[in-house]
Amino acid sequence: MRAIIALLVAAGALCACNSQTPPPPAPADQTAPPPADQTAQAPAENPPAESSVSEETYTPPPPQPVVSVYQDPPTAQPPPEEIGWAPPPMLVEPPPPPPSPQYVWTGGYWGWYGNWVWIHGRWLPPPQPGYRWFPPYYDHRGPHVVYVGGFWGAPNVSFVAPAIGLSLALAAILPGVIAGPPPMGPEGVFVPPPPGSRFGLIVPAPIGTPPAVVIGAPPVVGVGMRITNISNTNITNTTINNTTINNTTINNVTINAPASATANHVAVNATVPAVAHLAAAQTPVVRVPAPTPASSKPLPPYSPGHPVSLPPPAVVHAVVPAELTRPRATAPPTPEAARGAPPPAARPGEPQPAGRPAPGNAAAERAAQQRAAQEQQQQRAAQEAEARRNAAQAAAERAKQQQEAAAEVKRKAQEQAAERAKQQAAAAAEAKQKAAEAAAAKKAADEKRKEAAEHKTTPQ
């Protein structure tokens, strides 16, 4: 009995002082939790709640076969096509200088020819004075995409969006073509995502937005990026039979995306000029260069039931900066680091904090740094080589366009010279005919005067 009473007294004493007694030490085979001043240096596998969210490594897109062509744009709005999957992410195509201020940049963008085909950009003069260039139209409706290709419009013509509820037959695809993923994102008008993005994602945008505005944005790996029109925007909307006619002038657009949607885990809020050639000249985060078309002969506009001969595809590779493929999550500095003191040593049996080499592994850390430096150097060399190739392609394209422009000028000069020679020959023939007629009239008059004189001198 006395033993039981003693145990009860001891238990009460323990309960009374429990708040002041430290927890028992962890067993030798368990890892003690880090102290409060080491929270920022916790292992990356188990980050604390207040540290940054762990970042997933960005996976570059695989090599992509691309059919690249030139196109003769139509001079009227083409009929809409309903396509079963989303266009691929945008390609990078810096435009060369324009041959003349009157020329308009008409590309590049994804168009439909029984498959998504890259319509290579060109500087073209309007077919007639006052004609305007209308960029392509992409609309996410249900599981499909409604597409209208780019075209030249007369001065009194506005783009007419396909009516909601319009019944369209699903566009036929070429033999051997494998359909891509359906559009992922909200329904409505959109443009393809930035270069290097996940296939199938779309970026909502206003009607009339050139697709190239996303060239300078980071790749997207999830839904969330969108484009809105901002300053210097004039929009007139007229709805007739559920069809909205838009007279839209967009000088600038803003691109927004949450950090969860981008490959570099950084939110986007940028203003971009909504002019096709200025947007296409942006520096891309991921460079996926557009291949030069194998043939300089432009294709006619797409027409269902009238297939055209497409060139073979060219494989394009993404050039990805090293910091995107090896992201490093940042964490708040520890109080020791803020004071300039060295970080505390890890306890026995405790995992080594992220970013700090284990004792005795200095050589391995130096080797890893050297490998990283070599990889960065190789990446820079690849980017420089790619830049040189793009510059060479741009120079060749400029030379080709200049030759075409010179040939066009020469042809027009020859036509004008031939027309002037023809007019001069006609004028000379007309003058010769008039001279002959005048000579004949004079001869007739002389003969009449001679007959009159002879009649007068003849005796009666």
C-alpha cells in the first residue's frame, strides 16, 4: 500500500513540472531535429513550411520534325477549319530588315495543310494599296481548335469571327500523321505557347494578336499564361447572328502568368509590342529555331480536297539555357550567414545541409564545379553557334529577298521600258500615217489646182 501511495505522489510531481522539463534526448540511432537557427539549411528533400517551394527540373522538348513552307496569302478571309488538336509551341524566327517601309511581316505561324505546318515569315508588299494584314485566328471550342489562316484584307474589310455554334466538319489529316494533344486551357481565342512549352497548352489572347508576342516569354508547363490588350487599343464590336465583327487595333499587349505555370517558376507580367516583326525579334528564353523552307516556291492557300505537295520535315532542336535545366531553389539566409559567421556543423548522423559539401569531399565538389563550368561553356558555345547559324540564315534570307526585290524592280523596269517603246512605236506609226495622209491631201489639192489652171487657159 505504501508503495502505491509513493507511486501516485511521484506521478503527480512529474505532471506538475512537465512544462519545464526538456524532452528526453533522441536515441543514438535517430536523427535529432535541427535547431531553430538551422531552418534555412534543412535538406531539400524535406523543406520547412516557410522556405521556397521545391522546383521541378524543366525537361527540354524532344527534337521536333517541322515542315516549313512559304505561302501566298489569300486576299480574302479563308473559311474556318476545325482541327482535332492544338498547334505546337511557337518557333523562333527573327525577321531580317524590311526591303521597304511599305512591306509587312506576314509570319511565322502554324497553319493547316492536313497537319500543322510552319508558315515561314516573309516581308511582303500589300497586294493593293490600303490592304491590311490579318494574323491567324485560333479558337479553343470544346475538344477541338477552330482555325482561320492569315490573309490580306481590303480597306473596308474587317475580320469576322466564326459564329458560336457553327457546325464544321473535322478537318481531314494527311496519311501517317499522328494527332497531337487536345488544347489544354480555357475555351476561347488563343495563340500557341512560347517556344519550349509543353505540347497542347494554349495561351488565351484577344482577337488580332500576332502569335509572335509570346516569343520572349518563358516556356509554360501548366495552364495559366494569358494575354490581355492594354494601352493604345481601339475595339469596335458588332454582333450579328452571334458573329462578332472586330475592328481591332492593338499596339501593346500584356502577358501574365503565375509562377506555377512557367518552366523557370517565375511569375510573368510583361508588356510586349503587338506588331508582328517587333514581337518576333524578341530574345527567347528557349530557342527553337524555325527551319528555312526547302523550296522557295510558295504554296497556294489551303483548300480542303485539294492536297498540295509538302516538302520533307526538318528536325529542330531546342537550345535551353543551363539555369533552366538545373534550377536551384532559394531559401532565406540563416542568422549566422547574415552575421557573416560560418554555418554550424551538422550533428553526427544528421543529413548534410543542401548546398554545403560534406567534410572531406572538397575534391568532389571542385570536380562537380568544373563539370558544371564545362557544361555551361558548351551551352554557351552551342548558343553562339546557333546564333551564328541564325545570322547566316537571316543574311541568306535578306540576300534572297533583296535579289527577289531587285529582280522585281528589274522586271517592272523592263515592262515599263517595253510599254514606253510600244507607245513610241504607236506614236511614230500614227505620225507617219498622218504625214502620209497630209501628203496625199496636198497632192490632191495640187492636182485640182493644175486642172483648174489648164481649164482656164484652154480656148473656148
